[in-house]
Amino acid sequence: MSNSERRTPHPTAVLVIVSSAAFLSSLDLFIVNIAFPDIRADFPGSDLGTLSWVLNGYTVVFAAFLALAGRMADRFGHRRVFLIGLAVFTLASAACAAAPSVGTLVAARAVQAIGAAMVVPTSLSLLLAAYPAEHRGRAVGMWASIGAVAAALGPPIGGLLVAASWRWVFLVNLPVAAAALVAGALLLRESDRARIGVPDVAGAVGLVAGVGALAWALVRAPDAGWTDPLTLGALVLAVAALAWVVRRSRRHPVPALDLDVLRVPAIALSGLAMLVFTAGFAAMLFVNVLFLTGTWSYSEQRAGLALAAGPLVVVVVARGSGWLVGRFGIGAVAAAGGLAFALGPLWWALRLGPSPDYLLGMLPGQLLTGLGVGLILPSLSGAVGAVLPARQWGSGSSLINTARQVGAVLGIALLVLVLGTAGGTGTDLPAMRDGWVMLVAAGVLTAVLAGALAVTGRAVGRAAGSADPVPAASDA
């Protein structure tokens, strides 16, 4: 069926399809953590360093391929790249579940991450195309909240599945991914492709190598140390490769990195704010699980359920975030979210003690951080549709999501550093408080960057509710 013959799908159908795929892509960043001990027990002859790449390999490859995937989507079509990525993700999930060895599992996880990297930026692009401008804010709010919900639900879902077998952590992807793939093939319409020539293959390789080396160094640093030769070498490689890609992209007619997107102030500031925020968000998930299981002696399953209140708030708040952006602007809403997010860990640092006090201690902070996440993620993600033309939605979305993934890896690395310098065991109450102070700083810095976005591009906020993208630069 050609694109012209395919009926325009209902926007809600597009939202369900792309959100389902994005949910699985984000879920697999976190759900495998809970299954790691069972995977290790199933392969007793494998060393811990190799086994760790079952977790780290997905994170590194996912981050490395996001920018390239968005550029491919702008060139070859968002629907096409989305469906190919979803098919790759589905097949790789089956390969993970059937893996007879650790090497096979690590390789299948890497392929799974490539598929996920193709799905995430294209899912946002397809969503933006499906909704009229005045309704995009609410749709993007729901889409953006999916990642936060997936991250928070990963541990409790994983805990339930590994009771049967760790392989169910991957098998659970298959029915949802297959249904989304069939529905997407039948319903989704192709986007208008950019009329460009032959893409810069060498630049694409350099881009993947640069982002991949950066993510690998951040994953390695907590265990090996920041002064480890391999860590430092990877950081040098990342800087050199990315600098070369930027320089090459200035001259190439079809660059691997669309520098025009980075020159838009709203995208640059949104990407930086997203990096800082997700560093705090990922660290929050990690430190709170450590606190509940270590200080309060919760089981992993009970800890996962205890942290479910935050995602519920995210879903509720995200539904109204589009209206708030249209009324007050992207920067103002994200700044408010950053402050709300900072208040959550501030409450924990001042209120929580060694004795369990969930209702008056942990829960209020979750409600505040959930409010912050529900305001920040939709507003910053929505900058793509507000200020960029449709032909650049893939590139813009991939850059925002690359910042999101690198920020998450950076946040865990910094948290491990903070906990390690706190003295004691690294999991006692003083260490936890130091971790929460780090989260406060992340929330405040996010608010500052979002405030800069509000000051430098006030037209951006109202662009989300207008039919035509507004060039983001000076005050309106």
C-alpha cells in the first residue's frame, strides 16, 4: 500500500503505537538490572566484567546510535526507519531470550539497542506529524512521560518476571513489539523526506565512535576510576572524534550531524537542560533503590513498588503540560519543573532517617519529583516540534534523546563518585544524603538553564500552540 493510498490514522492510534515502542525501548534500559543476578547464576563460568556488558552494552550502543538514527530518518523517512528499528528490536529481544552464552547475549543486546535507537527519535517525529500544532503539547507530554514511567517500573516488573526466569525479561517485549509493528505497518503514514544527496558515511562512523566512546568512558569510570588509562583514552577519543565530526559537518553537503539544528538556541538549551536533568533523574532512581534496600532493608520487589507513586504523578501532570506550555512557554514550565524536582530530594535529605517512614518521609518527595518530571520531560521534548521544520524533527529529536541518554550515564557515574567519597560503606545514611544533595543541584541547574531558555526565546513557548514553527532566537 502506497503512502497516498493509506488513510490518515487517528492521532490517538499513532500515540498508542509509538508510545508502546518507546516504552519498550526505555524499559530495557532498566528492567535487566533486576535480572542480572539470575543471569550471572545461569552462566557461572563467565567473569563479572564480561557479564556487566549485558547492562552497559545496551546503554553505550543506544546512546551512540541515536543521533545517526535521527539523521537517517530525516533522509529515508521516519515511518520506514521506525518500522525497521522496531523489527530489529523485536528480533534481537527474541535472540536475547534464547541466548546460549554470555557472548551471544551481549551481542544480541547491542543489536537490540540499535533497534531502540532507531525507534525513539522517529516515534516522536511520527507523533508530531500526526497531531495538529494546537494539540501537540499534550501528545508530546504523554509520549515523554512514557520514558520516566518505564524507568521507574523496570525494577518491579523485572522482579515479577525473574521469578519465572530471567529470559522472560526479554520475552515480555515480543507480543507488545509485534503488535506495534503490525499496527505501525498498517496505519502509519510516511513523512516527507528531505531532498538531500549521498549522506556522509565517514562522518556517521565518527559520530557513532565519538558518542559511543563518551558513553563507554562514563560507564567504565565508576569502577576503573577517572584516571584509568582506558577511561582517559576513551574520553580523548570522544572529544577528538566529535570535534572532527563537527568540523567535517561544516563542509559536507549532507553532514552526519545537522549543525543547523544545534544553532537553534531553543534546541541547544533544551538539550543541555535535558542532559543535566536526566543525570539527576537516573541518579535518583539508583540512590533511592539503594536507600530503601540498604538503609530501610526493603526487598527489591517492595522497593520497586514503593517508588511507583512518582510515575503515577508523572502521567497525571504530563497530560496537562501541553496546556501549561501553551500558556506560559517551554522555558517557564521546565524551570518550574526543575525547582519542583529539587524540592523532592531536599525533603528526603532533611526528613528521612534510619527508621522506615514511607507515608510522611519518602512519599512527599516522590510526589514533588513526579511533578517535576511531568513538567520537564514534555516541555523540553516539545521544543523540537515548536521550533524546527518537519524535515528536521528526526535530527532534533535524536539530539535531545542523545543528551538524555548521555546524561543518565553521567548521573550514575557522578553518583557513584559522590557515594564513594562520603565515607562509611557508601550506602549508609550520610552517603544517601550526599546523593540527594547532588539531585538538588541537578534540579536547580535544570531550572537555571530552562530560565535561560525562557529569557532568550519567549516565542518558543507559544510556538507549541501555533501552526507554523517559530525560529527560536531573540525575544518575541
